Amino acid sequence: MWFKQTDGRGQSMKQAVSLVGYLEGFSFLILMGFAMPMKYIAGDPSWVSLMGSLHGFLFLAYIGLLFLGVGKHWNFTALIHGFIAAVVPAGPFLFEGMLISGEYDLED
């Protein structure tokens, strides 16, 4: 299972943030690259409703996971950078690399 604890430094939390971040980033790309053209070019707004709801849920889950990890696994700067990454297109993909690198890890 992807959420399995691998060591004492919050690897499972990082994996969860990475997974949800990728899903959130891809849902945004699908929303903008497929659902919006379907609405405005093909006249079918149902895709925007579906993908918009999914993207909104994933965004909230991503921010929630960031809040859960602050103070336990990484510092407050990770929350700020993660929130900025969540609102910038393709931001979660870049933030994930910074999070995995250990840049935000708490001192032991």
C-alpha cells in the first residue's frame, strides 16, 4: 500500500502529499485542457461540473495533508510553499520534488 510507514521521518506523509499533489495537478490539467474546451467549443458543460468538483476535492485534500504534516514532519515554510504550489498551474509537481528532497524536514 502506498501509505505504508517506511521510516520515522514522515515518508508515508510525503508519499500521501505526493500522490494527492499529482492527482490534483492532473485534475487541473484535465479541467483546463479538456473540460473547458468541451464546455465552450462543444457546448457540453457536464465535464466542467464533474472535473471541477473532483479538482476542488483534491485541492482541499492536498491542503489538508499539508496542514497535517506541519509540525510533525516538516516546517511551516512547507505549508506556505505547498499552498502557493497548489494555486499555480503545475505547482504540485515542482513542490513534490522539494518536499521529497528533505528541504522542509524538521530537525531531529
